[in-house]
Amino acid sequence: MTTSAPHDPALEERTRQAWSTYRDGLTDLSGRRYDDAEAEAWDLLQDALGQIEADRAASHTGGDSPG
């Protein structure tokens, strides 16, 4: 039996926003400036996506996310 997390438009929007912030922060960069910015932007994106997933899990179980 397969289960899935409930569809939450607010969490989906937060996910889109996190990816947009990542992408927009790298626009017009190249070379070393891109490499330096991308590493930091990736870490921030992973943090944001992790929090979104924690919130999704908490809403699925009915609990509060740690925070």
C-alpha cells in the first residue's frame, strides 16, 4: 500500500519560492563568483527544503515541527 503526503498549496509555494531564490541568486554570475555563490545558495536551499519537508511531515502526523 502506497501513501503520500497531503497536498498543501502553501508548502508547494514555499518549495517553488525556495528554488526561485536559489536560481535568482545565481543569475548573471560566472566563474569563481558563481562557484562561491552556488555553494552557499545550495546550502540555504537544502535548509529551506528540509524545513518544508519537516513541516509537511508534521502536518501529515498532526504534530508541530521542531523549530
